[in-house]
Amino acid sequence: MSALFEFFELYFDPDAVLGGDFGVVMLVMYASAALYMLDFYQLVKRKSQAETMGIFVIPFGVSMMGAALAAMMLTVPRPDTERIALFGAALENRKLQAYLVLLSFLWVILWGICYLLQRKRERKQTVRWVISCIPDAVFAAVIIFSFLYLVFCGKSLFSQVSGWVLWAYLYAVYLLSCKTVLLAVGLIVRLYSARLTFLKWHEGKNPSAFLFRYYYVYQNAILRNVLLFEGAVLTFLTVALVMYPPGKEELGDIVMVMLFLYLCAAVTITIASAPVRKSLGRFKKWGDAKRLKELFCREYFTLDPVSGNAEYVVTRHFLIDVQRPAAIYYWGDLRNVGGWYPDGKGKSRSLYFEKAGELKISEKEAAAAEGVFAYAKWYVQMQNHFAFVK
């Protein structure tokens, strides 16, 4: 692996920082990162826009800063410079090119996993994502072709062609490496953001304390996301400051980066906690909060639901919108069931609650929400019947 590390060290040229092709490199890196982040947004997209942005904002900020730092610290020398000959000489090493092929295979594996995750999305989004990855596939193919040429011809391809071909190859390695890192980050966030549904309430547990943990931590990917990125980046910066004390000018830049990360954390935590705090606060509006929380935990975690799927769970007294953070509705709060009506995105239908407000369900969710409307209609009929009897 030392040959691979030494090869990537050649990209680092302190004398060329903020010079040469800096503007072009910065543009390429930002364009690549921006296109990837559009795909990454679709990968982590949740039903709640606030939750999606909370998960997305820190990886986005880190990726943009990473692109800027890469553009400032790493350079691909022009074909007419002496430094490019160092790359050409390094690529005569068959072991190095084999490692670069493994890098290509790593990209293929990560891409494949992301593709499987994307298949759960709409076909249009999946097709767009596949098309956007065509340049990366070309980069991987170029790296593999160069290695096969070395194996079968016994000499490096770059000793037979112009320096511009080597220059293009170095950019292919550079951009594919960056994309591989971004894909890895995306998968880590995806796994780290998974809802922990296996953690359940059982009789004897304090319902208030459990619901606080369940919706603020177990079901809240944003807070875990903050801890992951904040912990990793701030730990790295702290270690770097201790081991390599910077000058006054560099210290100011590092402090600005750390303040930016703290600001991102504060914003995302605020976004993450707002809907949970609002939803859990409704128990007091509905009546005896302690009794209702215990009733909710018992019905949701220990008893069979009236109906349930990956989108909505209906219990005797509550409705849970599973895909949104702490989206809990109390049937005793239900006042009316609306019909289908057109809106900007097609058709939708709503349930109207006195204290929780409107729950709008789109036409795409019609099949998943069948049990919801059936129970809601029955509940309203029962309420009207009892009111008539009284």
C-alpha cells in the first residue's frame, strides 16, 4: 500500500497552492461534488423535508469544504512540466497500477450498493442517478485498461503516448478517488441514519422517558449524524492542532472551519428537535399526558395494530405516520375526514384534527393509507352515533 500512498502524495504540491490551474480545479471539484450531492440528497431523502435537510446539511458542508481543500492542496501538473514525469515513472510499477484497479473495483462495489438503495426510489430518479455516474465508469475503465496494457505489453502505456494522455489519466484517478470517498460517506450516513426500530417499550418502563429516547435518539438520525461528523472532523482538527501547531494565519482559518461546524450542528439539532418537541407536547393538550403516553406505548409497541405497514400504523387510539419524526395523531382529536381534491402535485386527501392540525395524504400513498381512512371513517361514524344517542 506504500506505493499507492506515495503516488497520491505526488498530487500534493505546496508550491502550486492557489496557483496554476487552481480556478479550473476548483470548478471541476465543486461541479463534481455538487452533482454528487444532488444524488446523495435523493439517497437520504425522507418524507419530512426538515428531517431530510437535517441529515443532508452537514455532509453537504463537509463535502464542499473538502472539495475546496482538495483544489487548494492537490494539483495535477501540466504535460509540459517536469513534475508529470514523476507520475509517469511511478506508473511503471505494476503493483501500483494493481492498487489503482482495486480502487476502481471499490468504486464499483460502492456504486452497486447505492444503486440497490436507489431502486427503492422512483424510476426517474434512479435512471438520472445512473446516467450521472457514466463519467465515473469511464474513469474506472481507463484505469483498468492502463493496467491491462502494462500486464500484456510489459511496459506502461504512458511511455508510448503524449503527456496529455497521462495528464487526462491523472485527472481520472483524482476524480474517481474523490467520488469513491463521497460514495463511502453517503453509505455511512445512510447506515448511521437508519431508524432503530428493534428497540421497544415493555411494561414497567417509564413511558415518558422511553418516548424521549425513542424519538430524540433511536428514531432521530439527525442527532447521530451530527455526532458522527462533528466528532470525526473536530477530533481530526484537534489532533492536527496539537501535533502540528499552525501559524497565526492558518490558525484563524482552522478556527473559522470549527465555528462553521459548530454552527451547522446547532442548526441541525434545532431542526431535529422541533418536530419531536412539538409532537410529544401534544399529549398534554389531549388530556392526561402520563396516561396517554403509557396507552400509546402499550398499543404501539406491545399490541397488534388495527392496521399497519411501512407508511402508517393504526392502533385503537392513535395514528402514527411512520416515515416522519414523532408524527403521532390521537383519534380522540379527529374532527373530519376529507375527500380527494387536486393540488399542485396531483390529488390528496386529508384528516383534520383539532389540536394536531391537518394530515395530508397524497394519491401515491392511497394504497398504504387505505386502513387509515377506513378506521377514520368508522371512528367518525361511531362518534356521531354516540353523540346522537346522547
